[in-house]
Amino acid sequence: MLLHALSSHAQFEEYFNYQDMKDATRWRGTDSAWIIQNGQLKSSFEQINSNFYISTVSSLPADNSWQWWMQLNFNTSSLNYVDAYLCADKRDLMDSLISGYFVRVGNTKDEVCLYRKDPHKTPVLLIDGRDGITDHTTNILNVRVTCSEQYKWTLQVNDVVEGTATDSTYRAVTVMGFVVRQSIASFAGKHIFDNVIVGNAPADTENIHVVINEILYDGDVEFVELYNNGTQPVSLSQLSIIREKTSGGLTDPVTFSSGTLAPGSYAAFTSDPDALCIQYHCTYPDHIYKMSLPALTNEKGAIFILDSKGDTIDVLHYSDAMHFSLAKNTKGVSLERLDVNAPTQQISNWHSASSTVGYATPGIANSQQLNAVDLTRKLTLTPEVFSPDNDGMDDVALISYALTGPGSVADIFIYNATGRLVKTICNNFLLPPKGFFTWDGTDDLHNIAPTGIYVVFASLLDPEGDVQRWKLPLVLAKRKNA
């Protein structure tokens, strides 16, 4: 379902930051076999001697790369393993006629190997990895595969090169995904995947750092706002937008209005600037552009920003679940990005526009924009006093972190003054090197927590097995005029 599946340079990133599987619309597979939990893809198929899969369209093999994080909480065997397809010719990865390339994680020798799959034939071993890699009750793996323009394949596991091979049998295969083979029903939930990245960034777009910054998809007039997060001006006429149809297809690209987006500047695009500026305050009318914006779907949808070659610059899969959880009616309320440097698809990176600015900020800085925080320390909590009333001032508590590298796992919980667990922020969550979490003041039952003193308890397990813990005080307050 991803656009430009036949581009060998199209980049695809998936962090599974969804509420549940129904929001992961780009993926297809075995019904009821998968769940989203704590921002990760996890198996849930409780059937013995079974195979199940999930797949998406990505890109061609030549001059490409595939990487992902996975955790298998069992000792692999000849009956319990995972085949990670890099590129295949069918969406159904269990089709006996399938052709392509895959990495087998596990099997008899508990190894990680690269294979070629031919129709109706036994897979051909291309790279034979080290034995015993997955001979553990808990196996955490960072897998990376590259394929050069000359079809030289390289397989790496946890930064160790397992080997190389050259094979160009299949050149027009574009489907990637995971197939699980399990013999025991209790293995359900023991296959976990995250941080899937496919593709090399195209050279022509390396200097384009335009991001989706705000969207109003359910209002009398709709708009999409872009922000130039780079250091070079960007010609808007080189960019276009498409959206995902409810049927699963994609609309035709629509080119943005003419003009230049300077570094650090905002531009909002709408089909009716006059109507937009009557309903919302347009501080800088020259930042509002008229264009034939594709009609945005309510409740949930996806928009893609493309460059002049049709490669994806940014993509946002939005939904009502990204709004302030206590908002009773979000019609006419925009979604604002909190941090332009955080991933677009990180759900905690979006919040409802503040009531004090009229529920949208077209063409200017967002009302919910986060201030810069000190990331010289590993973990930072700001502010120490917050008031989740959606007035645009300290509406969320920001838990930021900065690590020296990937591979750390975090647990973050919110407790009240009596020691009762109020909110689970994350549990056994694999962290990228830098990022943040937010707390909007609601408990695990989606009720607003009472005012008072709370404690943020965080535990961090690094790749070397060392554990660090923090207890940080936090006050949930209510403003005097609230």
C-alpha cells in the first residue's frame, strides 16, 4: 500500500506507534494473528503447528537496505522460527509459488541466514550465519541486510557481519514482511518486532527537510501545514501531496502552490484561505496558500508529502486517538506536532491545538510546541508542575531522554503520593538513542487524574545489562482561572 513500491530508493520506516492493528493500514496478513502492544508488533496466534504472516509493499532489492529489531522469547528450533522476507513477489508470504529473498531467524542450528526462495522448491542458502545465535530463552536481535547495485548481499546481526553473497535471480520483487512458524500455542506473544527501516534516502532529497507540522482534517475548512526544518530554502512547486483513500488506494498527486519555504518557516495549505482565516486567526496571511487540497478523511487517514521525483519526504497516519484524550468533541480542532525533530508517526508527538488560540494555528508556530530541553542528562522531566487543561501552557509532562546508542529497554510508570500505580507510560519499550514520552494527566482508565504530587519512576536496561533507575517528582495542578 506504500506509494512508489517500484522505486529502489523509496524509504519506508515503521515504528508501530498505533493504538491497535486496525490503525496499521499498510500491513496485511493472517487475521487475528497480530496485536500492537507498547508500540511494538507482537504475535497473538494461539494455535499449535501453525504458520502466519504479515506483509507490506516496500521497494526493489538493488541498492537497498533492510533493518529491524526483533525479540524472540524462546529457544528457536526446526519447528519454531521466523522468516523475514526482504523482497518477494506476493503479498501472501505463505504462497507456495512465492519468489524472493528472506532471512531465517532460528531453525535447527539456531542461526540467522539469508535464503533465496524459488517457487515449489527448497530455499537456497546464500549466507550461512553463526550457529547458536538464537539458542536462548530471550533473543534480542538487530538485523540489517544490504544489497548493492551489483546484487551483492551482506547480512549483519547485532553489528556483526554474518557473510556476503551475490545473487540477482529476482530483481522485480517488492513485498517485505514476517512469517512465523510455531509448534506450541503458548509461544503466542513471544514474537516481537519494531523499528523496521527499508530503503536508502534518495540523494536528491537529502537537503529537503520539510515535515508535516499541523493538520485539520475534520472541520468546515481543512488545511495541512508544513515546516522547513532544514537549512536551505525549498521550492514549494517541487512538492506534492497525496492521501490514502478509504478503499486502500492513493489519490493522484497534487502540487503545492508556487513559492519558497524558507528555513524555519511555516506554510499552511487550504482550498479556501478566506474561510480559514474567518474561522481561525491567521497571524500571517501570506503564510496561507490556496491549493486544491485533497479532501481529508475524518476519524483517521494518511497523507504523504512527495518530492519532484515522487519519493516520500514525510508521511502522517493520523487518527482521532491522537487528540487530547479528554476532549469530548474534536471537530474543528487541529492536530499539532509537538517536536519537529521527533518522528512524525510517534503518537505522543501530536496534541490537540490549544483552546486559547482558537483550536488551530495555521501558518505560525504551534500552540502546543515543546520548548527545547536539556538532553545532556540521560533523563529529563519538564515541567515539574503541569496543568492538563488544553490551554496551550504546560498541558503535558515531557519525559525526555538521550542515550549513547540504540538497544536500551525502558519501563516508565506514574505513581501517586500513596504509591498507587496511576499510569503506565511504557513497559519493556525498546528505545531509539534520543526521544521523549508525554503524560497528559490521564490514568490507565482514561480518566483525568486528581491534582496532587506524583512520582515518575523510570528504569533503563542498557545492552550491557546495566540498570539505571530514576524517581522524579511531578505536580499535576489546576490553574486558578481554570
